Amino acid sequence: MSETDIPEGFGPIFRRSNLLDLLGPFYSKGSGATLVIGLRAAEKHANMRGFVHGGVLAGMADIALGYSTSFGSDPPRPHVTASLTINYTSAARAGDWIEARVEIMKTGRNLAFANCCLTVGETVIAHASGVFSVVTEGS
């Protein structure tokens, strides 16, 4: 896959981890509440039927939700996923460009709540919602 396969405005995601390297490569544009996560689906993301595996989409939603809520404040607030719910409404295939956009619902002292929509073009392929527990010193 070349950089020309990535839509204009997107660059390599601003954070790396072993899991992101394994699942990705992920791309991003914007930050905080306006962060959009992108993925060009590859054969490695597909199940035996040729559709992008639901686990990949759930991982992508979790990344988008977590990064948006964590980096949506200044300074960023580290947290962990307490709950993730996802509903699949359509499918993606290898070669598709998938985007995850987040709507932050509420951020409190201990919890953050957000919703995410995953799309391929104009087609919504999944809706997710997450609850995140803020990590404090010593927890």
C-alpha cells in the first residue's frame, strides 16, 4: 500500500503501540473531539468471507473513542476502556477506506462517555459507544 492510497489530510497516527502496529496501519487527522481515525482495509483485516473482521472494527472504534476522549482535554487525561458496545450495520471489504468519527457525550472527573460512527464513504458500517475510566496516580 502506498501513501497515495490514503485520502488527503490524513497522516500516520500520532501514537504507536504494538497493537496499533499489528492491526494497522492507522491514519488520523484532526485532534481531540475532531479526531478522525482512518484505515485502508487490507487482506489481513478480512475474515474468510472477505469482509473486514468485526474485531478489527471494534478495535478501531475503541482507538478512536479512547484517543478522542483522552486527547480532548488539555492536558490529556489517561484512561482505560470500561465498556465498549458496537452494532454492525453494514460491511467493509479489503481495499475500502474506513473512517471513525467520534462524538464526545460527557467527560467527568472519573468517567468519559462517547459515541463513534464507522463509515465507508457515505455508508455507515458500525456504531459504537464507549465508557472510559480516568486513570489517576496510584490506580
